[in-house]
Amino acid sequence: MPGERAVNGMRIVFMGAADLSCDCLNALLDDGRHEVVAVVTQPDRPSGRDLKVHPCIVKTLAEQRGIPVMTPIKINMPESTETVREYRPDIVVVVAYGQILNSTLLGLPQKGCVNMHYSLLPKYRGAAPIHWAVANGDSTSGVTAMYMSEGMDEGDIIAQVETPIENEDTAGTLHDRLSVLGADLAVRVVSDIGRGTVNRTPQNNAAASYAPKLKKSNGRIDWTRSSEEIYNHVRGFNPWPGCFCTLPGGATLRIHKCRAETDGGHPGEVMDAGREGPSVAAGEGSVRLLEVQPEGRRIMTGEAYLCGHGLKTGDRLQ
């Protein structure tokens, strides 16, 4: 669309620090109607088993595409805010950045600060909306583009897109689908803002819910929950933090895939150790363990696990 950039194109400062951020940044760059003048992301940090210092994935992408990069420890510090001001952004686009912007930053760009949030706001404000939507057994999810305010994910809604959560979806598969939808939505919303054709709808705060940041402890299986709840947690916490339980003897067993069944028993008790994998009683119904990972071993089917390990009917999992 030659000519549109001259009329409606904007100077964008992009802020992000995750895979979701990369997809949106690439989409804005490839669209070509606007200029990304700078990228703000997280500082280099130790990661991996070797704990070597590695750059954030967004920093690597920005450098590959020749865009200036800022990596402030705190974006709201006066020197960081002043650097953003010097880039003269018309709009700031934020996607999974991980820091809250103060009123000074929010007031810098003439066209405002826009955030892409991966839920259907006001549902699931907070850090882990994709995981909790699956873990809670929701049937739909989506992406919200909103104007940012000082409250966490409380800004006015610009646009939303929805997608169903399928029975076999995990947080990982839903993440990948929402990433594509979010990138497309970001391109559309930024161009609509440039043309002055967007509306803004205040959120219904009374309908808000929250998706707190996940911890490893969220992955521990509570066998007193229903089989459906356990099944949803295994999907929602895959690939991270992952679900796990403790075997007789104290070893940890990670559960990557399971199936909810109707037969019941004492929560945590192995009801049968037959074909497909062990069946473990839940608070209501039971759970068939289809893919598991013993400590220090690869992922294997539940059936293969039973062939080489001593789990038997009547054993109790914690």
C-alpha cells in the first residue's frame, strides 16, 4: 500500500520480551506501513543449565532486523523515559513486556500506548492468561487490544478476536494459535489508530478475573480434585510448569498427557496397571496416565512406563 505510510504511517516504539512479542514485532515490520524506531526489552540474564548470560529473544530479533534496542532494568527510571521520548514515538505497542509503565511513559506518545493481552478481557487480567484459561477448562480464549492505563490490564478495549479451546489443546498449542491471531490483530489495530478509525470501550471491572503468575508448585497434582480438573491442569500447565506427583518411595513422576475416566476409588490410588498406562483414582472419577516422565528419563507412554517400573495396583501416589 504505497502512499498509506506517508499519510497514516506512525513511529512505533515496541516493548516486549517473549515469543508472543516476536510474532507481533515481525508482523509490524513486515507490514511496512509504519516505522518501528526502537525496541525495548529485558536485560540479558542467565538462563539454561549452564546459567550463561543470554540476550532476550526479542533483543536478538531486533538486532537481526537492524532496530535500535533498549534494555533498561527499570523502564520507569527518568533516564529510560527520556530515551524513549527522544525516539518521538507516535504510539507505543506493548506485548508481553513484563514491566508496568507509569503515567509519564503512558503520556508520551500522541496516539497512546497499546497493549496486546492474550485473553478476552476483563477475564484473566495478569501474567498467565493462556495457562489459566486451559487449566480452568474454558471453552474459548482470545486476544484483546487495549489502550493502557496505570491499572493492570484495566484499559479501554479497542478490539478482540476469539478462538475455541479444543479438548486436546494445551497451553502450548493455544499459545501458538493466539500468537498468530495477536500478530494479525496488532497490525490491524495500529493501522486503524493511524487512520483514526478505532473506538474504545471501557472494561466492566465487576466482571474481571485474574491469572496470577505461575510457580512450579502449581504443577503438583491434587488427587482429591475431580478427574476433569486434573485433566485440565495437565493441559493448562503443559509445557510449563508441568504437572507432577510423588511415587511410593519418594521419586517424582511428571505427567505430560492423561485422560479423564469415570471409574472411582480412593484419591491417589492406582486402580489398575494395565494397557495404555496406570489408572489413578481422583476425588471424582479417575485419570489414565498416557504420557509420563520418570526422574532422569525421557518422556514415554504410560504403557511403556509400566513395562519397566514397579508401579502396581493399590500403590498410592501423592
